[in-house]
Amino acid sequence: VEPFIDTSAWEYYDLSCKSRDDTQDKVLHDAVASGAKIGAIFKEPTITPTADQVKEFGLKKAWGSPNGAMRRGWKGITISRDTIHIPGIKLGFDRPVFFERHAVGGEYGAGWQSVGKGRVLTTFFPEDVKERPSIIDGREVNDMENAVVVYDNPLDNVEDLAHIFFTRCLEANIVPYVVTKKTVFKWQEGFWQKMKKVFDADYKQKYVAAGLLKTTGGDLMHLISDAATMQIIRWTGGGFGMACHNYDGDMLTDEVAQVHRSPGFITSNLIGKSADGTLIKEFEASHGTVADLWHAHQRGEETSMNPLGMVVALLGAMEHAALLKPANQEEILRFTGHCKEAMYAAFREGRGTRDLCGPSGLTTEQFVDSVAADLKRRMESGECSTVYVPPPSQEQVPSRKLEDGYEDVDEEAMKKFFDK
């Protein structure tokens, strides 16, 4: 980023396990408070330590994932996960695939306890103490060991999620779907009803005018999560978006990542809302800490890490910051545009990392140096960036083989199977 953009006003917070341990997690609380104030956040992958890592790192305790604190602190609405596309290279889906994953509720905030034989009573106590409590569920548990789990699905911000989702899909010219398992999980009906109400009131006519509902009977289509799982594999042409509950969104976007080659080609952006209604956006790569490559680097071995997901996240945060404070918006957008195009050009021209370019690909350091040199040239040109549009005949299709040990796989037979 430097020297092209002044970063002196940026704030930095170390969310490593050691830093969180040393500060009794104050650093996380400070980061959340700062993010709420600034409204544009870039987050690198973090570790939620296992019991073994608590011992390895000498931690006082197993600190929880920072993501929950961020979603609560920024009044999280949705986690947007979209496919990343490199013009001129076919990855998985031909056109964009968008996902909105409800950022609150579900299994992730569940309370649970392991119990023996007995009875379980779930009771709701209204905020107004004058109102009578009501029993939500009562049941006997008859095994010697049972896991009793309780969670809720907050619905107040689903309208906000709907506006974010339908606006994004319309701008990208893609078909929206809402995914639940409401046929079995009756409590999910409310999510669908709220999404449909917003769509009918504010978006249906716009989608009809854009011709985006021709394949869905002229209306917003609901998909059972089982069907969505199958369609994601089949709809490799892309051009669709799905909105769903927290857990379904987590699982289905993992499937999207596999179809689209890897989690490195998927974005992950948390969207929340400040008290004045301004959107808070946190950008990160959807992949984890790639610990295997880090350990190889520590051993002095060559690595070839593809940083595309993290770079796209950083640039997204910069662009949102420029939207919130547009004083130097033109300068920032010029930089982010050139940076993206410099990275994409590297992959197209065989200067990419080995996950896409094979054994002849560059090491991590070589890739960074190559992109930096191209970016410098582009920025010094004084011109604005232009998006590369490849002729159809020039599209590259990198091998999808994972390892040499899979050479005996009949890929044509696999393709025919999934094309059924």
C-alpha cells in the first residue's frame, strides 16, 4: 500500500493468542470499539486455540473466537461471501455467486449441557415481569447421557439483511434465492416470510424489469437447503445468490468454495450497523491461517501462498473507508483498481502462485515482488485502472488436480456424473 497511500491514520490491533492472553482480551475489546467508530475494518485470519495450543503457546485459557465479539459489537446483520473472479482464468463458477449468511443466532450462540435421565423444561420469561411465563418445550430424556442444546434465531434485523442481499444481487444482475429447511424446522418460516415481504414491497418489480425472474416463475424462489446443496454443484454457470440462516450459510459457502477451487477465492465480509444507521463493514479472507505454509516458512522452506483472498479483503476495506470519508476517494479507488489488475495480470501471465500456475509458479516472495513491480508501473502511469476483458478463446482453465497421487481419477466420468 505504501508509498502510494498514506496509512498514518490507520489503527492496528494484534489479535494473536499471545496478545489476547497478555492483555486479558482487552486488545479485542479495543479493536471492536475502534471498528464501531471507524466503520471499515480489515481482519487477518486468527486462531481460536485448541486445548493443545493453549499448552503450546503457554496461554492462561482457551480464548474464544474473536468473531462473536465482533458480530455483537458491530450489531452484525450478515456475512457476505462471494466468489472472486480473475478475468481470463476459469476457476469454478463462470459468473458471480453471492451468499448472505445471517450473522446472529443459531447453533453458534447455543447453550448446552450434558445430562443424564430426567426431564427438560424450556421456559420463556417475558421482559415485562407482569406477563406470565410460557413453556416453550418440555420433554423426557431417557438415555444415560444426553446433550441438551438451547439456542434462538433473532429476526429483528432480517429486513436489513434482505435489503443488503436484494440490492447486491440486483446490482450484479444475478438471481436471488432464499434457503431454509422450513418444511421440517418450522421456526425458520419467519426468516422466509420477512425476506419475501421486503422483496415484494421494494424489489420485485425491479427484478422483473431486469429479466432476472424468468427462471423462477416470475417470483422470489425458496429453496430447501437439501436442494440448494445439489444445485450449487450443478449451477456452475453462476449468476445466482442465496440468503440463509447462520449455520446453513456456513456449510453452503464451504461447498461454494470447493466448486470455485478453494476458500482462497471466496470473500468473507461482516456487515453491521452503527447507531446512526451507517453500515459497518469488516473484510477478511474466508480461509484460515494456512498454518502448514507458515510452519514450512519457519523451517526455511520455500512456500507459494496465494494471498488473493486477503488482498481483496484489504482493498474492500479501503474502498468502504473511502465511501465513508470520501475526501481522498478518487486516489484510493485508483490504487485499489490498479492493485487488483496487477494481481490478476500476474496469474494470467504465468507469474502466479503454484496453486494456479503449477510447478512453474512463483514463490510467495517472488509473487509479491512481481506484483509490486507491476503495481508501481501502473501507478506511475498517471492513468486510472481498466478492467481486463479477455477474448473468449483466451480463457485459461487451470488443472483441478489436487495432488500427483490422483492421476488415475477419471475426471471425464466425474464430470458426466455431476452434469446429470
